[in-house]
Amino acid sequence: MAHMQTTTRVPALWTAAYGPQRPRIVRVLARCLLRARAFARDLALADHVPYGGY
């Protein structure tokens, strides 16, 4: 049985990415960093699932 882990959020990046008081460019860059972090985490976990991940 595969173990499903919940996604962890980086509070500083999360508030920067979705906070209404931030400039647009800061929000865009923070969202890109969150996506890159999530991709790297999924890629690292791909070797640990029985069906091969990606």
C-alpha cells in the first residue's frame, strides 16, 4: 500500500504567494517557487512509490 503524504506549506512563501498586500511580481515569483518546490519534492518521492512515480 502506498503511503500518501499531505503537502507541506512554507508559511512565508504561502503568504507571499497569496497575500493580497503583496505586489504582483512578488506573488508570481513566490508561486513559481512553490511549484518548483512541489515538483522537486514529488520527483524525490517518485523513487519510493511502487508504481514508479512519474
